[in-house]
Amino acid sequence: MKRFAAVTFDLWDTLIQEYPGGAQKVAKLRVRMIGDILASRGLAHSGEEIKAAYDKTGDFLALTWGKARDMPVRDQVLFMATCIDDKLGSKLSGADLAEIERAYVESTLADVKSSGYKLGLISNTGRTPGSVLRTILRDMGILEFFDVTTFSNEILVRKPAEGAFRTTLEKLKVVPRAAVHVGDDVRSDVAGAKQAGMKAVQVALRSEKRCPDADGYTTAMDTLVETIEGL
């Protein structure tokens, strides 16, 4: 029997931060999904070709980020398609690219969801309200994974306030001790979740930023299910 019933996520620098390179489990799932999409369009390529292009994209993104710059997901997908075949991008319709884009960003949530957990999102907002963020998440193809989405402008409290976590758990119908929160921020995510009675997994990209109060850590989302089940 699972110890936990629900997993809640922070949004910025947690779900929206991962780049495609080196995370083997996530990479394998993405490569398979993209391969299936291409094959269904009569544009089959081997898993080895797709994986090589996927890795090249990750290397290029690392260089881009090292210059304090970034790329839209659609441009990442087009870059990867060109690495597979320099003419592939021109053979894909907008709908094809959108489907590949969903495969490109969905895999982490799909992995957690398929493991039997209820999923929640708890996000502080700035000038962009929850209604707009839901549209963005819907367009990315990931809104459907969440059973509950909580945005601070709608509930009028922000993480690390206990109410942000409790409101989400009440809607999920899960008690705090049966839930894990995943986020990067020491105060908003780790301290806030712990204060609400939840376990906390910190997304720690650099070891020197690890919070000693976190119950677990992940440096790449490919190991998240294993981390949660090991708490």
C-alpha cells in the first residue's frame, strides 16, 4: 500500500525549468513518444536517431542558458527535428509540432500520474493571474494531469502560508501526512509544505542550495517517483 496519496507541485523553476539532456528515464519516455508520433505520420526514424537529436538539443540548450538566454519550447522541437533530418521540420504541420511539443513536456507528470498519485499544482502568481496560467498550461498539454490547480490570486494567500497548501489538499480530499510537495524554493515550498504537515521534496539544481529541512531532493525529475516512494 502506498504511503502517499497525492503529490503537489510548484510551477516556476520546478515543472517549468527542466531541459532535455541526461535524465535517462525522462529521455527514454520522450524519445518513444516522439517516435510514435513521427511513425504515425509516415515519418519513421529510429530510436537512436531521435535520441541523438534529443541529446544535441539538450547540449545546445545548455550553451544557450549559459549565456543567460532561453528558447521557446516550439523552437526546441524544431531544432530537434532538424537534428533528426534537416528537412523534417518542413514536413510537419502545426498540429504535428503541437503534439510533439506535448510529448516533450508531459513525461514527468505522466510518470507521477501513472504511479497512482493525485496531482495538485500550487503556484504563487505575479501580474499573470491563474486564469491566464491555466490557458498556458492547457496549451502546453499539461493542465489535464492536475486534479486541482491553486493560484494565489484566487485564494488570496501565497506560499508559504499554510492555507495555500491546506486549500489544495482539501480539494484533493487528502490529509497532509499523505501528501508530498515538490518545489525549489526553501521558504515557499519546503518550509511552507512542512508547516502544513506535508513531506517536502526540494528540486535542487545545485547541491549548495539544498535545504536541510527537506525530506528528499531531486536534481532531475526523472527520479521523482523513486524519491517520493523512498520517503
